Amino acid sequence: MFMQDTKLTQFYDPTYLYDLSQTYQIDPGFILAVFIWETGWGKESLPWINGYNPAGITCSGGYCLYDSPEQGIEEMYKLMRAYADGSIEYVGVRNTVSQVRAKWSESKDAEQIATLWRSIYDKGRNQAD
């Protein structure tokens, strides 16, 4: 219900996010929290608006451009998986919000991401009651 209530289904089908979370072993709530924070709910980020880049992912000195929202979010899942398993040498292994955001973001926003992540699950639990 969270995705329907917040209108995130206009970008992603919840089943698609769940399937990617199973494939890459990354929590979909974390992915949603990063997407919400980075794009202003899909309304404020030029990399998202101009190229379906859900998290300011860079390629060759600029923002990566993707052909669809699905391609962009899958690239974000792949990058998060690489952070978690340490397959990017200069990044190392990063398994906490603070560790990921310290490398990913120039701002100190780990607490905001964690708060969003918790609220996604809190809202879902409250709706189930």
C-alpha cells in the first residue's frame, strides 16, 4: 500500500522492486528511501527527469542516462550490490546506511535516508493493523 498511497507506482511496480530485491539481495525499502531522497519523490532531480537516473549515478564524469525507469533502478540495485559485496575495489565493502552514503553522497544524509527507510516500513505496518 505504501507505493500506491505515495504514487510511487507511477514509476515502479512493487512486484518489480521485490523481484530485483530477491535477485540482488538488497532491501527494497532502502532502494525506495534512496530514490525518494535523491529525486524528491521523482519530481526534483534533473538526472531522474532527463535520464531515469534514480540516484545521481555517474558515468565518465557526468550522470548516467537510462532508457527507462526500470533500467535506472536496476542499475541502482547493481551498484548497491557491488557496494555490499566489495566488488568495486576503491569502494570496499559497505553494509550500513552510513557506510554507503559516505561513499555515495557528498552530503551528510545517512540519518535522513535511515529515517525514510524506517517510515516506509512503519507506514506498511500501520496499514496492516
